[in-house]
Amino acid sequence: MPSQMPTVGGEQDLARAVEELKRELSKAHRREVATAEVFKVISRSKFNLQQVFDTLVESAARLCNAYDAAIFQVFGDGVRLVAHHGQIPMSAPVGELYPLSRGLIMGRAVIERRTIHIADILAEGDEYPEGRKNALQTGYRTALAVPLVHAGDAIGVIFIRRDEVRPFTERQIELVKIFADQAVIAIENTRLFEEVQARTKELQHSLDRQTATSEVLGVISRSPNEVQPVLDTIVATARRLCQTERAAIWRLEGETFRAVAHRGQLQERFESYLESVHSARFPVSRGNMLGRAVLARRAVHVEDVATDPERTAAAHALSRAVRAQCKAADLRLPTRITVSC
């Protein structure tokens, strides 16, 4: 039987097929390496959600040969742009809220919880009127939206675009889906971490309050016949737990208040400051915080006493006295002193 020898044309076809296979393998290798690098960055970022978002949009645009990429998170009845990378401008800056509308590609992807791939948005004006309007303004044609789905709910979307009619390949779409999964993991990890942090902080505050109560009770038991150590412990503890500059206890004597315990920064630096506090007297009046609390028989909280309309000039007497004392001693003070009274 005559041997079957490849023809010249057959050898050329085989060579082209081999070269094409080499190119595909090279592309796949580069894509795998790049994807691995992305995951390394994400793992190092841990709970830095913004860094994860920024890495994902930059990588999605680069690896999918897109002209831009963006991530939106669901907030209420809309989606907020949280990250963007690329040449195509967005119709609103990062942080802005977009309507959750079926007329937008990303909006429909979230509402229907499915991937939407549009080859030419200008040809889909009936389906996506708002998307077509944005496309005319920003200059994109091909778009891909992949929802971020957690526990059956869409919590965001990755949106990538090209300014020409050139659909994304199946491999590119699968890659964006992988990135979407990573975004969901990052969002949930951050949420859980913040919940743990909040709970830990709450428990720490509870422990601090219990410890403070124990300290005060300890002072009372050690000094059953002395009031001053108890009062001093209370103001010191209140200042520490509330992280304030000053704390004081004022006693009502007749028609005026007198400070019976005080703890503050200036007291620690300047002995005459304490003398000024204890020598001050304030009337029972709504013009000062002391009188207001007593008259109302409840806790009174004012965020900014400097803008409080009921605060009078008499309430600044102690501040002026302290400044005069400090000036006489050539002690450098902050620009402003506010006395809680």
C-alpha cells in the first residue's frame, strides 16, 4: 500500500494549528498568573474593602481587555459606585447613588440576579433606554454586568465596558464571575469583622463600667466615713471612661453651686487651676449647665455650648479666671478653654 505523506498544504495547516495552540496556552498561562496575583493582593488586603475593590476593577479591565471596569454596591433602592478604573467616564463620580432601574444594564443585572452581556448598547435602546442614553454621553458600546450574589440576594454588580462593538469571550465572562465571587467574600468578611469589632468594643465598654463601679465601691468600703475620696474616684473614673478633658462634681449650697471634686488636664499641670475651680460659684440658672440639669431634674447634653442660645456670659467666668491665673504664671494654654458648667 502506498504510504500516506502529508501534503504541503496539510503541513502548513498543522503548523498554524500548533502555533495557535501555543498562543492559547500562553494566554491561558498569563491569565492564570495574573489571576493568582490578584488573589494574593486580595488576601493581603484582608479587611481593607476599598483596596480589594480597587484591585478587582483594575484587574478586570486589564485581563478582559476592557476599557473600564466598575463595582457598585446595593444601598437601599439604588446602587452606589464604590470603585472605578479605566478610560470611559462614569456618568457620576465614585460615591454617587444610581437608580436601581431595569433600563440600566447594571440595574437589571441586580434586579434579575443574572449576568447580562450586551454586544451593542446602541442597538438595545428599547430594552435599556437609560443605558443607551448613558452610552451616548460616555461613549461605550459593549458592556458586561455580573451581579454580586450572596444568600440569594444581589448585593452589588461588576460592570465592564468597551468603546467599540467587540463582545467579551466566554473565558472573560467566567473570569469576571470569579472576581464577583471574590468581591462577595470580601464584603461578607468585612461585615463579619466589623460586627465582631463592634461586639468586642461593646463588651469592653461593659467591662470598663463594671470595673469602674467596683473601684468606686472599693473606695466606699475602705473609707466609710470619708466622702472626698469617693467623689475624687468618681470624677477620675468618669473622665477616663468618657475620654473627656475635665470632669467635676458640683454641690448645691443654698442658691449657688460649688465644686467639690474635679479632675482635668490643667489641674495636673497647674495647681492654681484647681483653686480657681473650687472658688467658683454658679447660680441656679438655665444660663449654665449645672442649673439647667437641676431645674430639669435629668441629664442634660449639649453638643456645642458655644452655640447654645441659653448659655450666658456668667458661665464663662471660670474660664476667664483660669486664663488670668495662667497668664500670670506664664503658662501656655490651648487656644480655647471651655468649662462645663
